[in-house]
Amino acid sequence: MFDAHKLDDLREQHDRWEETTLHQTTRRMPERPGPFTTISGRPVRRVYTPLDIAEQDYATDLGFPGEYPYTRGVHATGYRGRLWTMRMFAGFGTAEETNARYKYLLEQGNMGLSVAFDLPTLMGYDTDAPQALGEFGKCGVAISSLRDMRRLFDGIPLGEVSTSMTINSPAAVLWAFYIAAAEAQGVPMAALRGTLQNDILKEYQAQKEYIFPPEPSMRLVTDTIEFGTRHLPQWNTISISGYHIREAGSTAAQELAFTLANGLEYVRWALRRGLEIDEFAPRLSFFFNVHNDFFEEIAKLRAARRIWAREMRETFGAQNPRSWLMRFHTQTAGVSLTAQQPEVNIVRVGLQALAAVLGGAQSLHTNSMDEALALPSEHAVRIALRTQQVIAHESGVTNTIDPLGGSYFVEKLTDDIEEEAYDYFRRIEALGGVIPAIEQGFFQQEIADASFRFQQEVDSGQRGIVGVNIYQDNAPLQIPILQMDPQGYERQITRLDDLRRTRDNDAVQRALDALRDAARGTANMMPAILDAARADATLQEIMDVLRGEFGLYQEKHII
């Protein structure tokens, strides 16, 4: 992009600047104590110039928005054509309580729904299971049956909204409940729009909400990809998620590399199933964390698009340009929120949300200021949504596409993060691939080491966290905290008893037997799971069949 002679001149000018202007300034006024690094520990130079990106080629490394390699965005018009989807993640207590929150959010300008499930649901247990005791509705909504799913979306037309569901090991079952709930509204599955998280690989690496061993878990994921490709053309059957990898303590480059390595592994499994790359790749989606380091996060998202486009086109031979596109949802970093001075979290979330927008996100959730203390109150979630709306309508950043493109710093960071990601790809391949690397504890150790380094920096005071180790304040808490219905648990238990008493239990048993047969064979299990959901089998009844066939996974201890 730059003339060689001009670069030589610039190099001389840079050396002169360091020896004169910079030296005179620092002698009179020394720089602050370092180190000057990103949150991930990446050194940051004093100044960036064309010398740092001298090897870049505009056409092959950047391109134009809406064109390969999509570094500058997947849409030719950016946000001038359409704003990102403001999709607030929500769920708590009973289905009715969460249903009321969804309706409130839609009234406030929320553009799509995003379901948070409670821990028993995430682990495939009904609310009344002994394993679920004490966890009802605490980190999301309790959904134990099709009837619960119908209550969750009562009065919300599923043919008109898009819904994201953060569910992994039991993803196929919750998806079946959703499809059946839509059918009860008269909406055929082909008309449904939304996303399943359904990313089991990152559970073994970071979040640990796995149930089955990796091989049968990957079979289930591939079943959903195949079923969605055939029957739900508007549904993203997987959201390949770096968010939880980052929340576990990874660096930005680790989040990017491990997420994309997982994505490439899902592609390989779908190809082995017999699907064509251009059949399913356009419906793959991604989910990234956006942390505090403003420029590093923007660079990470730009690098992600470029790597995915290259791998889809050059490694897997995708011909359809839509297969090259990386479409992603972003969420501000929950791990960055503090219980101390929670109002300051509004500022953190605002900066993170702005980075997501400048990084070209298609969808965004902004965390609420009270989430280090409790599930979000109505007051807090409204401020979080308004944060996105201010960025969209008042900041001016949506007027041009990729406004930081061409920044020497951002372009250099993008290149560096991409290079580090490819280094991780090579290391994972040398270990035998993603699943062998999981079994050997590679991802887990890398994340743990990064998390430990960051915490050491905080504990030593090397890295300041406002309200935690700098600018502390002992003022009493003055924000409202969400209160859930104290009778919700008893009502949920009563409903489960009523469900088991009033349904056709013979039909339930036949459906569960058919699912067991499907699990023992090689056919796609989604039709049998869907039939069991329609018959009013509960979440745990369906999952127990699969537990019986696939067994439970126990992670090896890494020393």
C-alpha cells in the first residue's frame, strides 16, 4: 500500500523524532510507569505508523465492506443500511416472569429475544429433580416441558420475532420444545427465525456445562445442523461461542483462535455427515465477548471475519459468498463488572458496546450494571438497552463503515491477533485436533494460565480496576435489586405434577422408546426428540434416555 522510498523516508523521520522531540519531552516529563500492554498482555508501542503495516495489501487484507475478505464488514452499507439487532439476554424464575420481561423489552425497543435458562435446565434436569434443589430460576428461566415453553412465549408471535437460546448440552431438546410451541401457535418450523447456541466444544474447554462425552455430543450438534439445513432454512443451528472462553479468563487472541478452531471442527463433522459446505455454512453464526480493551476488541472482531472468510473459501472450497461471511452476536464482558460501585459498570458497558459496534457486530447484548449482584432489575436493563440506543442514534459512529479501518494501530493489532490465532491453529493440529486437545487439557491450561496472569496483575496493583483496587468507595449500595416471585418454585413443582398426571403417559413412553432406538442407531435423532417433546415428555425424561445411551463425561485432571 505504501511506496518503498517513502517508507525509507518515514523510517528516517521516525528515528529523528525519537532522538529529538521524544527524547526532549521524556527528559522533561517522563512517561507513566508501564507496562503499556493490552488486557491480554500484548505490548503496545508508543506510536504506530505506516511502517507497522507496510506489508499489508489493501485488496487482499482489507477490501471493501461487503466483499471478501470482509475485514471491513459483511454488509456493503454497514449500519447505514440497517442497525445491529439489539437483543437483550433475559430469563429468571418462572416462564410467566420471564414472559413479562420479554414483553417489557419489546415495548422499550428490543429487536429480538434471547433466552437465559436456569442451571437445572442447562444440565438437563427438571425443576423437581434432586440435582436441581436450590437452583430454580436463579441464572435464568426454568423450562422443564413443552408447556413451560408455551407459557414463556404466550402472547409473543413466534412467526414475527427472532429468538436466541443460550443452551448447549440439551440444545436439541429445548429447540424441539420451541418448534412445538410455535406449531401450537400455527407457525410452521420453516418460518421460524433464531439461533441455538448449541456449542458443546467450548463447554469442555471453558464453561463446563457438558453432560455426555465429546463424540455423542458432537453427533447431537451435527444432527441439529442437518435438521436445520433441511427443515428450518432461516434458523442458525449453532452459535460458535468465544464469549464463555473469554469469561473463563482467556486472552483476546485465545478467544478468537479457540472459537474459530471449534467452528472449523463443526464444519468437518457436518461435511462427514454428507452435507455440502454451501448447504450449511451460511447459517453458521458466532458469539464473541467484548472486553474493556477498546482497540484490541475491535481488532479481534475484524481479524475474525478475515480468517473465517479465508478458511471457508480456500480451505473448504465454499463457492457461495454467503458461506464466507462471519455473522456474529456480541455481548459486553460480564466478567468485567464489579459489585463495588455498580453504577460505574454503565461506563464499562458503554465502552464495550461501542467497541462491538466499531467492530461490526450484527447483534449486541449490553450487560446491566447490577449483574455482579443479581439478575438485572427492570431499571438496570432499561439503562443497558438505552446505552445501545444512544450509540445508534446519537454518537454518529453509524454514519460511515468501519471508521477505524486504516488506523495504523488497529490494522497492526488486527494482523498481530490473526497471526497469533494461526499459531494456535498449528498447535491444536499438532495435538491431533480439537477433541484430542481437549482430552489433553490444552485449552483448559492455556485459559487458566492467562486468567492467572491477569489476576496477578490486579492483585499486585499493576492493573487498576476502578472501585476494586483504585478509587475505592465504601458508600452503601443504592440501586434496586430484582426480586423474584417467592411462590414461583412451588407453582412450578405443582405444574410438573399436573403434567405427568394429565398427559398420555403411554404415548410418552412410546416416544421415549423410539428416541432410545434412534440413539442406538445412526439416524438423525431430531425427529424422535421432536416427537417426544410433542408428546409432553419432560426435559429430564428425554435427557435421561440419552444419558443412559451415551453415558456421562468426566474431565481428566490436568496437573
